[in-house]
Amino acid sequence: MGSYRLSKFAERDLAGTLRYTIKTWGMKQGTAYFQLLRVARTRIVNDPFLPGSKTRDDLANGCRAFRVAKHLIFYRVKGDSVEIARILHECMDFSRHVGEETFP
């Protein structure tokens, strides 16, 4: 693989998660969480069907989810790239926030 695209929703999710983490737990924890998400994204891009990822065709055609701490990254493979639609907290109603329209 090697390449990825973030949807506008995923960009907002990431920014909001980092703002919240920094505000609540400080810059050090925010940096650590950002790094954790970055490593997970790299793993997904290198192997979209990696162990631990789950098919979520109930949300969108070809959609997969991968858990990172308290968040899930929702993505799918499109050609030779990975499209990342959302990065959502585990307590959210995924069916309300992930669908065909959320992919780039």
C-alpha cells in the first residue's frame, strides 16, 4: 500500500481528539496519544487487513475498523490507497457517524 487520504471528517475528528486530550490531560499526554494514532495509521496503511481490524460493511461498502486505545479508525481500501473516513471514540453511535458520504 503506502498511501492514505483523510476525509474532512477524519481531519476534524483527529483535531478534536487532540484538543480534548491536551486540555484534559496535558501536552505530554496529547503528544503520546497523537503518536499512538499515527503509528496505528501507519500499520493500517502497510496492512489494511491487519489482525485486529474488523469488517464493517454494515456502515459502508468495504469499511473496516481498527481499535486504538479508546478510539476506532474507520477506513477502506480504494485502489492502492487507504481512505480514512472517521476516528471516533468507542462510546459513539458509529451508524450515525460513518457512511458512504464520510469517505474522501
